[in-house]
Amino acid sequence: MDIGIDKIGFYTPRIYVDMEKLAEARGIDPDKYTIGLGQEQMGVAPLSQDAVTMAANAALGILDDEDRQQIDMVLVGTESGVDHSKSVAVWVHQLTGIQPHARAVELKQACYSATASLQLALGHIALHPQSKVLVVGTDIAKYGLETRGEPTQGAGAVAMVISANPRILTLAADAVSLTQDIADFWRPLYAKYAKVDGKFSNQAYLSTLTDVWETYKEVHDRQLSDFETLLFHTPYTKMGSKAIKQLAQTESTEDIERLQRYYETSRLYNKRIGNIYTGSLYLSLLSLLEQGDELPAGARLGLFSYGSGAVGEFFTGTVQAGYREHLHRTEHEALLETRRALSITEYEALLASDLDESGEVELSEFIAQSGEVVLSGISNHIRQYKQIK
């Protein structure tokens, strides 16, 4: 039985910062952001958008009534949760109208947890072929003003429907994982912003990639020539270029050149949205499927997922015939094109603001359009969500 991604879509808030303007405001050569990091724009979340609303909006863009009846599990990977007890998945379940007899769970392991959710979904469908699972990666990467991490911020979510007989990508049961207890990136419960050892984190990412890739080749007797291309977790898009450079140390020039050609297409969405942590790998996948030339049916894709702390995983999928008929390219392009660019003054004021802790908050201005879910306020410390009509 084939199991995999039947539907996939993304959401990002409707405001962004131009990276050249941010660089100029910081007195930095814009090339350091646009070339050095590979970023052009950075999605920014207003106070009315959080991990819950972005996940719900991404899911609402792809679900239909049949999905709502068949989905019996909602799995949300995030490191931007809004409650230490209640999962983002419970809110998403309610906001998307999924039938009540479904499990709903939030998973956490840095940027890897959406992949963990995906693997759990595959096992569930194997046992329950008539059901479907909603998997979402949703995050806000936020490091503060004038910090080293500032240009690698972002906000967004990717939602996927996992089912038997998928119409976009079948996923193989061939994953190779690696877990190490390291401190390359972490955020203590008492800290507003993450702590990061940037150089070490890049090294850990690349060494993990090498480990799982070499192990995968040995276990499954495959080579890079067996793949149409590889996709990477991309906290900033130059990281994927570094991954390809790492592989070039042992792989043929022909294979590496093919990867690089495909990578230019797979990073188009990420360049305009920024770092969305758990959803970054799947945003790259979506960019490749929607913005590149149509891939041949049966093409094998390799996917590398990495979450600091650290867990890495390499797994594979096979492209399905006619997959483009089941994508939402027009809607995604419209979302990106209709966003509003913030001035640096507006951006700085927004990033410096936060919901107060009184337990009573009213958000009177929403940056949303009809049909979108927003956080409308907080009453008695209970978050209030609504769909704009």
C-alpha cells in the first residue's frame, strides 16, 4: 500500500520586511543578507497571528469536507507553542472543523518535529488505511532587534494531508535517523529568545547530513544518481547550498550540478518567507513542486530534516503522476504577491511589542482577509480565536 502526501499547502502572514532595506537600516552591505544568507524577504507575524492561527490557515487552504470526516489524527510540530499544557493541535482541530473523534497532539524537537509527525502519520495510515492524518509544521522564528539572528527570522506554516494512495508524493519506509545530545540551539522555558552557537550549529547540521546520508546509502544500496534531487531543511537558503557543497566532497560533479539546478527552484518560497523552523523543509518541497518544471512520475526525491539539539533524518519520496493538478500554486502566489511591505519603523515597533500578561487583551486591528483565522484577544487568560467573515 502506498502512503504519503495527498495535499500540501502553506500560509504566511500578510506583512513582510524587505531584506535590503533591513540591511541598510543596520548599516550592513545588503549582499550579506541577499547573497550571504540567500534571503530576499522576511515574513513577520502581527500580534493577531501565532502558531495556532498560521497552522489553521495553512490547513484551511487545503482541506475539504471529505478530509474533515476522514481525518482522525491531527499532529502539529512546533517550537512556538502558546501554552505549556494545551497543544496547538487541539485548537487547529476545532478551527478547521475536523470531526470530533480524532486525536490531537503537539510534538516538539526543534525544527525536526514536523518530520516526526509525518513518520507517525505513516504508521497510523498503515494500520488504518481508510483514515487520513493532518500534519502541520508552524513556527515564528524571532530573535530580537539588531541581533545576529535578526536576518534569519520568519513566520509561516505548512500543512499536509497524509493518506493511502496519495496524489502528490508517496513516502518510503526507509528513514535513517541520528540523535545527539548537543547544545547548538536551544531556548530555556524562561527565555523569550533562543540561544544559539551559530558556527557549531552549521557544523552539526552538515555532520548530521553526512552521517545519515552515508548510512542511508549503505543500508539501502543506493547512490545519488538514483535520485532526481535532494531537499534540505533551510533555516536560511544559503544553508542548502552549504549542504550541497558538503555532499560535493564525495559525490560526482554531474550529480552535484543536478542538485544545484533543482535547488534554485526549491528555495524560491523560502527566500521570500524566511525561517519557519518545522515547516522549512516542506516549504522547500512545495516550492520545487509548484515553481519548477514538472517532475517525471516516479522521480525519487531525498529529504533531509534537521532539528537542533539534535535530531536529523534522511528519507525518500516518489513523485506521483499528475501531482500538479492537486497543488495550490495560484493561491500561494497570490498570497505572496498581496502581502504588504513594512517600513523599518513599523517592523521595529511590531517586533518590540508583545501581548501583555494581564490575561485580558483585545486585538482590535487584524491583518487578515475574509476566511482567515486570527487571534482576536485573550479573556481570563484564555486565548480567543475567530475566523474573519
